[in-house]
Amino acid sequence: MTILISVILLLTIAVFLFMNHPQFGKTPAGKRLELLQQSPNYKDGKFQNIHHTPTVTEGYSMTGVLYDFIFKSFPRTKPVDVIPSVKTDLKNLPITENVLVWFGHSSYFIQLNGKRFLIDPVFSGNASPIPNSNTSFKGSDVYSAEDMPEIDYLLITHDHYDHLDYPTILKLKPKIKNIICGLGVGQHFDYWKFDASKIIEKDWNESFNIADDFSIHTASARHFSGRGFTRNNTLWLSFILQTDNFKMYLGGDSGYDSHFTEIGEKFNGFDLALLDNGQYNLAWQAIHMLPKEGLKAAKELKTKRLLPIHSSKFKLANHTWDEPLKTISALHEKDSSSIALITPKIGEIVKLNDTTQTFERWWEGLN
């Protein structure tokens, strides 16, 4: 009995010490907590989605989901071959060029109207707080924090580890001029000793100008948040970048819901939308879209071009690694809409003003 008690005590101490690592950030407190409690989206002690959003779909159980993920074997969830990429010199891109460069999963760089944005960067090679537990696919980590130029705005859609990566953020710290994130997420950046004047926290449906001809808007998403054992104590969101002649929707992580139609109507369509397409499962359909839902959301947003993201770097679901792009491409082929599907390689330049630009199906033929 003494030995058992000692083991339990040691495990408890180990968990306590691990959970106090800076990577977990801090729970909103003080004035920040008072501010977020005033949000219309904060109810019963946590942030809420617009509609009821179960973490696990009816008919499934969390126990079953965890069992499948840990103990069951599924084919081709990780590629054997190296993911192809292009190494673009971001530091020497002419500032006059309007471009996007995707880094795999949901990380990407945007240069638009002389401003540089970095969205949800994860360059540590791991999508988990536990070292080497969810490593990136071979070839998908060709970019690092050192490859980034100075960033005018770091945009964080929510505080999950595959979107807010502590090692990456620390390395980027000297290059970041401003941070825009959801309510409460700024507490993490405060804890990591970022200059408070650089942190801009927003609720859904807020707007502000960053130049005479450039606005940033925040919008809702259907997801959840949290870095420790507490969920939904910070806000998840999506972004809209709008200039005089260009609009793009940055969807972050989101399940399908009515917000896509509402956003499409409010902004009268988009030139480009980046939408969640990967790491999905029928068991958690409310918080990540299936490919057919992503295509439907793109239509409701009234976007001219769709770039599917949240794939090709980490295994966070049990589908084959290339299924998201294969499926949405096949669905798009059969669809009669005029939306263009764009599928760049990691690092390949997407020209924001060139609607005729085409891309290879780079995943075909890879094992």
C-alpha cells in the first residue's frame, strides 16, 4: 500500500509540474476576465457557439473516439513519401506583391497592400504539448521561424496547440509588431512576456482599420478552445481582410453552420476563402467540416476561390492523409458552381490578384 501511495503521489507531482510549463499559458484573470465576461458570447462561465455544438456527435462516445485513436490501426494516416514543397524566400518578396504562402495544416503567410500577416504558425514540428507525440509529416516542415520576415499582424484564430504553438511564438517574438486574437487569448501572450501594447483582443463581429484602405473584421466560427483541462475560457474566431478591391475570409477551425451564409451576405462575397478541410470525422462533425460541407460553406460565403486547409501536415484524425484533398477535388469536379479550387504545395506562391492561376494535384501518386 505504501508503494502504491508513493507511486500515485509521484505521478500527481509529475502531472502538476508538467501542467505548469509555460506552454500551457494562463487562464484569463483580472481585468481581462471582467472584459470577456461582458461578451454576449460568454454565458454560464464559458464562451458558447451560436448553436448547440456537441464535442461528440450523437450516437458516438468520447470513450469510443479515444479508444479508436489510441488503440485502433487505420491505413495510410501518415504518408510514407516526403510531402513536396517549394522554398520561397519570404524575406525578399517585393512588398508590392499580393501573395499567400501556405505552410501546411492551418499556417500561412499573407502579403496584401503592403502589410504582412502570419496566421496560426506552427513551425516546431509537433502539434501537441507532449514532445514528439504528434509530429509533422516528412517534408512538411521546410519552413521555420527564422524564414519569416517582420510580421505586421500575427493572427491567431484560437488557442489549440496546432494553431498557437509556444516554441514557434517565442522564436517569432522579435519579428511580431501586432497580435490579433480572440478574447482571453491575450492572457497567454501576457504570460509569455509580450508587450501588452501589441496585443489586440477581439470579440466576434468587430471591425477596425489598419490603413485608409484596409480593414480587419472578426467573425464567428463553430469550434471550441482551451489549452489545459478547462475548455472554452478563450474565444475562437475567423477573420476577414478587406481592402478597397479585395476581400478574403480566413475561416480558422469550424464545423458547418449558418454563419457562413450570414457572413457571405454581410460582406457580399469574397475573392478567396480559406476553409477547414481535414482532421474531420463523423464522430466530431460539429467542430470540423467534412469536405462536402466545406464546399457548401464556400458557396454560401459566395467566394470566387477556395483554398482548403487543415491538412497535409499532422495526423489528428483517422482518415487517410490525402483523403481531404482527394475528396474535395472530386466533389469540386462534379459541382456546377464557378468557384475555383486552389491547392498549392507547401511554400508555393498563390497570387492573390491572379484568378487564372492553376495548381497541380501534388498529392497524387504519393504513398
